[in-house]
Amino acid sequence: MCCVGRVNTAALVAVAFSIVCVGAGPVQAGDDGARLLFFSGADLWRDGEFLHGGVLWSPDGLDHEGFTLKAMLAGGRYRYNSDSLGNPWVIGTEGDAQLLPGWRFKWDRLEVKLFAGLDVKYDVTDPYDPGNRLHGTSAGVAGAVDLWFEPTPDTMLAANASVTSVAGGYSARIAYGWRLMDWFYVGPEAQAFACVGYDQERVGLHVTGVKAADWEWSAAAGWSTDSDRRSGPYLRLGVLTRR
């Protein structure tokens, strides 16, 4: 993706990566032989709304080291002011598909997943914005790393980072949490995503690992600021299940 105008498609690249990374964390459930982890979620802020869904496939099991394949679809809408059109609002829509083979590493309470593969996006703007070079289909290479660590039985640390060759977008997030009532983790998080000409930072609170039957839910909310001097709340929701 290329960055155009003031708020632009770079934000969408980074948001798509950020919701995928945090949506695919480990379900805390013992070795049950599951090989598939399905994940889905939503990310909302003042200038955008996005949904994603996907699956992790680990042929040796989700609780073991080894090959892991991530497949994901994401899409949404966003708005920005276009300098090339005289600063009116432009509505952008994007679809994103990723196929990322990778490997899971495990050491006691630490789990790290590394991925690299294909990233394909499709973009349109309304009205058509000639200053936005991202129209139609774009393909590139994407990479991601996910880390989950439990320093003690009652604490967690999660960190995620991703990058794509499509407009050089990248994203990073770190979160810490304390287990409450042996039910879920709660704590602070910080997140940033950027591309040439645009960046956004977030600070908030997350709730991770709320279990209901075979499902595990997560949520986060806080405040975001960006390089276009726009500020506002954000909300992120996610759900996982193993099969």
C-alpha cells in the first residue's frame, strides 16, 4: 500500500495485521489433540471498521512445536481526507487475504510463532481518488511473529509484530496481564502501526481468555492518536475455538 492524502490506506494495512495478530493467540486449554484453531474479530475506531476471520492448522497439534499454517480473510471500510481532490471525505473499501506458512516454537511457558507468505489485497475508493495509488489488486509478501509468555502462573505477556511489502505497512503490539479469579487476564496494552506518511498509536486495556464452553473471548479498548492529529477511542473484539 501507498500512503496518500491525510488518513489513508496505510491505516487499513496495519489494522488488518493488528487484528490478525492479536486474534490468534493461544487458547489456554491443555493437550486435547486439537489441530485447528479458528479465530475471528473486529476492530473499530473513529475512521474505520474492520472484520477478520481465519484458521491456524498445526498437523502435530496446537500444543506442540512444529509446522503451522495461517490462512486469513479480512475486510472493512475506512475514510480519509484527500488532498488530491481538494480535501473532501473519501470512503475506501478493502479486502485482504493471507496464506502464511510458519513454525511454532515452545519452551516451557513461552510460545513463539513465526510466519511468512502471500498477502493479496483489493481496494476501491468512493469517489475515485487519483492521489491514491492503491486501486484494484495488489500482491506482496507478509511476515509476522507472535509471542506468548507466562512469567508466573498468574501473569502473561503477549507481543506481536507484522510487516508487509504492500506499501511497507507494519504493526506491533505488546500487552501484559494479571489473571483474575482463574478466569481471564486483564491489563494494559500498547499498539502502533504505520506506513510511509501515516502512523497511529494506541494505549488501552485488554481482557484476554474469557472462556465460555468451547469458545474463548478477548476485548480491548482505549485511546488512539495518529499523524493526522486525529484522536478518539478504539474497540477490538476477538473469539477463538479449537477443533
